[in-house]
Amino acid sequence: MTIESAEQNKKVSGNVKTHVIYQYVMLLLITTTLFIPPQKKGKIMTTYHTKALILGSGPAGYSAAIYAARASMKPILVSGMQPGGQLTITTDVENYPGFADPIQGPWLVEQMEKQAVHVGTDIKPDYIVSVDLSKRPFVCVGESGDTYIGETLIICTGASARWLGIPSEEKFKNFGVSACATCDGFFFRGKEVAVLGGGNSAVEEALFLSNLAAKVTIVHRRNEFRAEKILQERLFAKPNISVIWDSAIEEFLGTDNPPSLTGIKLRSTKTNEFSELKVDGAFIAIGHTPNTELFKGQLDLDAAGYIITAPDSTTTNIKGVFAAGDVQDHVFRQAVTAAGTGCMAALEAERFLG
Ligand SMILES: Cc1cc2nc3c(=O)[nH]c(=O)nc-3n(C[C@H](O)[C@H](O)[C@H](O)COP(=O)(O)OP(=O)(O)OC[C@H]3O[C@@H](n4cnc5c(N)ncnc54)[C@H](O)[C@@H]3O)c2cc1C
């Protein structure tokens, strides 16, 4: 190789290096821009301060907001990824006091929202992705990039019912398939229903339904229940409850326009054989998941992940942090109880600040 060509090679390899670095920097810029959520692009991040920061826009969150606003706490409520909460995915609500005729779940929470705004709540359509409860005031960061600082924090992030996740379940939700016997059992008076599950919830749901429905069949994938013995004894004493062991729901069956459940297709977990059971309603009772992932390691949670609150109170293990509604209630899980504890949380937050 001549000195000239060696010089040329050096120049070319220098150019290649510069080009590679240039490409790398461009790629880095493009990927970081792509991974910035759309709402953050070109957005100036804002920090909001309030005496009462409320997370969640179900009955607990709105009730807390109404009480906090009327106590001049100028609450900020972050509505989350499901504005209105669980009631937005149901139809008829017949057990929320104050309405002589059945009302629609989405309409009920819409009224709660209007009432909360009317008395002075600032509602933020955001979703909290991180919290720092190590000191007061408490800092929550939203998915938007905005920061919410609360002198007190009222957690009302609810719990989600676990579903089977099969396509026919989606089709018949609210048209015969439900995850709440206390809420929907009344619509199946004198009819035949199935309950899926084998834990305390399933047995309790079946016992509740046995007082309304003509016949209740529990479908369980094993050959014994996990439920407490006392509950099982009550269950086996009921003449209108029967059990199909070693079986799982394969498909929900029914008619279209409007969808109406007529039965369920079962699969034996032992033989894989299929069978059909005629029912008017099916209740999925395989548990709930509280929305508490954010608070793990900061707040005391029970074994199932629910926030632990003091008896007759919404106080948590951290002073100034309160929890209301389904996020701390694995027993009742009703709109009216959620609203009740939301009210308690706001009153306790107000007293805490003094
Ligand atoms: C199908 C169905 C039918 C029902 N029917 C009835 C009925 O007829 N009567 C009755 O009394 N009850 C009924 N219930 C139960 C009732 O809906 C609940 O008990 C009630 O909604 C609980 O209220 P909540 O405020 O605690 O939580 P939810 O209603 O679960 O609301 C939780 C809120 O938290 C928000 N959130 C979650 N994570 C975050 C986060 N990281 N950042 C910000 N926000 C967050 C969500 O967006 C949501 O707005 C039914 C439930 C279901 C699923």
C-alpha cells in the first residue's frame, strides 16, 4: 500500500466513523422522541398543589371530592384510565338509594362527577404512574408528565373483578353474565343460574343467589372447594344448590339481538368431554384484583393486595394517606359503601389538617 492510499484509507475510515456516530445519534433522537407519550410532546409539565389529592373517579373518589370541596380543601381528583370507575361497565342499578326507578350505572357516575365539579373539584384526566409517600406533602406523577402534590392523599383506585377472558363472555356481559351477585342477582329471581369458582366468594355468591334464584349450580374446576368449612356446610344444606365438579366454562351460549344468555358449555377438566347446562344467568366469582400496584412497599397491604385501613376509619399506616372504596374493601364492594367510605376519608383528611 502506498503512503497516499494509506492516507486515503485513514480518511475513508474516519468518514465512516463520523457517519456511524451521526447515524447512532439520529437513531437515539428518533427513538427517544418516539417513546415520549404523545401528550408529553411539546407540553410544558405542570405541578399542581392541593390540600386533598384524590386518586380515582368512582363513587368513592367523587364522594370524597364532594366532601373535601365543601370543606374548602380545593380538591384535585385524578380520574384514571377508567373515568367513572366500575359503574360505567354496568347497566341497571337498582340498589343505590335515592332513585325510585332503576338507573343506569354510567348516568349515576356522570351525576356524581357533575356534583363534584359543581362544588369546586378540579378534575384532571390523568393516570398516576408513580407515588412518593415517604414524606408529606405526597408527590404523585401522572402519565402526562404532570406532578400532583397533596397535603393529604385519598386513594380510591378501586378493584377489578377477574373475568375468564373468553370472547363469548364479552358478548354476554350485562346480558346474563355478571361478576357481582349482590348487584345483579335480583334480575334472576325465580330463574336458573350458574356460579363459577370454588373459593369463599363463589360460595357466598351462590348462597346469596339461592335466596333469589330457583336453582343455583356451582361449576368448579377441582373436586373440592377452597372455601371455609362453615360456608361449605351452609351451601350443602341448601336444597336448590348443586355442584358440578371438575369442570370449566368453555363458552357462554345464547341468542343475538339483543344478546341473551341461554346456557353454558362446560369442559370436564378430567376427561376433556363437553356438556351443556341450561341457565339464564352466570356469575363469575374467581376473585378481584385491587388496583394497588403503585403503593406496594409504601403502604401496608393485606395478602390479597387490599390497602389495610384502621377499624372504623379510612386511615392507612401513613399519616395523611387515606383509602376508600373497593381498594380497601374486599367484603362489600358496593357503590353505596364506596361512597360512604369516600365521605369518611374526606372528613378524616380535613380533621387531619386541622
Ligand atoms: C359489572 C358490575 C356491576 C355492578 N353493579 C353494581 C350495582 O348495581 N350496585 C352497586 O352498588 N355496585 C355495583 N357494582 C360495584 C361497584 O361498581 C363498585 O363497588 C364501585 O364502583 C366501587 O367504587 P370505587 O370508587 O371504590 O372504585 P371504582 O369504581 O373501581 O373506581 C376506581 C377508579 O380508580 C381509577 N384509578 C385506578 N388506578 C388509578 C391510577 N393509577 N391513577 C388514577 N386513577 C386510578 C379508575 O380510573 C377508576 O376511576 C358493580 C360492579 C361491576 C363490575
